[in-house]
Amino acid sequence: GAVVSQHPSWVICKSGTSVKIECRSLDFQATTMFWYRQFPKQSLMLMATSNEGSKATYEQGVEKDKFLINHASLTLSTLTVTSAHPEDSSFYICSALGGPYNSPLHFGNGTRLTVT
Amino acid sequence: AQSVTQLDSQVPVFEEAPVELRCNYSSSVSVYLFWYVQYPNQGLQLLLKYLSGSTLVKGINGFEAEFNKSQTSFHLRKPSVHISDTAEYFCAVSRGGNTGKLIFGQGTTLQVKP
């Protein structure tokens, strides 16, 4: 079946540095990918919609300059957390739509970001 | 606007017992409904979904859910649980009919005891 690969699975970085997270669709083309954030013991919150070849659409309250999203190809979207701070520590999960409008949504395995 | 409420934050149950995880939603438009399972430090796996048609939806791992429009519910059920079913379960509704933009409930931790 369709697989979405997310890398890295976990990362620890120092405050003030930037971290890039990759989301790849391995066996299908994903024109649209989504980035979610999950705080410990909480639900997932949609951060942004990543569209191949165009600017990402951010949800209300999400800083676009803080969370840079690039969807350079039909199989890759990246999320860069810029100038990370401890409050950015979270579990980030990407998802990809593979197919027509109501196709299943495939999730990556997530990235655990810890900012020290 | 849509919203999802999972009525139980934790559900403890003994192995081989039946279980029901409750989910209610609110929406002024037609919605698609989903149940996902999340194991520790992993992404989400789709258990089942309701897009249209039969209100009783069967999913993987023996789970099923029933869409009840009048009660705006989409409860998840399994007749006999296993230890391996211990995980976090999320109910979700699509936003504006877009199956990529999901609004998730708060999650229910299913704890299966031996």
C-alpha cells in the first residue's frame, strides 16, 4: 500500500538553530501534503497545507516565517522549524493525499522534535 | 465550523471484552468521518472511514463504526479486544469535505488488561 516516509524520526537541537523535517510519498505522487503538530497527550492540530509548486497555506495562528514549508516535487514536502525554541518541542506528523478528492490520507510516522 | 468530541479520555477494558469508543461531531454541512489509531511515537493508521452509503462501516483489525446522523455520532466498536489493541484512538472529521484537512478529537486511550 501507499507509504509516507518521514525523516528524521527524532531530532534534538539547540535553541536558536533550525531543523528540517522531510516528508516523502514513496509509491505515489502527492500534489497535496499536510503538516500536523501534536503536543504530548493531546490531539493533532493542522498547521498547514503544502501544495506542490505553490505556496503553503497556513492555519490561523501558525507563523509562516517560523515554520517554512517547501513542496518542491510531487513526492517531497519539507518543514523547517526556524530559530527553534523549547516551546517548539513537539511531535510533527505529515500526511499526503494519494489520488482523487476523497482518497485515503496517508500519514508518516512522525518526528519528535526536542529543543534544548 | 466542524468539531469533534471524544467523550472518554481513557477506556480500560479486559482482554476479550467488547469495547465502544464514543465520538460525537458537530457540523453544519455533510462530513466525512474517520477513526485512526496511533501507537506510541508513531504516526496514524486509518481504521475505517465513512464517506457515504451504508452507515455501518467495517474497518481493519475487527473494528467497526456506525454513523448516526440524527445523534451526530460515529462510535467505534470491537466485539472482543486484544492486548495489542492498546493504543490511542482518534476520531476525525473532514473540514469542508476535504479529506486531507482533518479536525481531530482529543483522543481516547484504550487500555486492554490481561
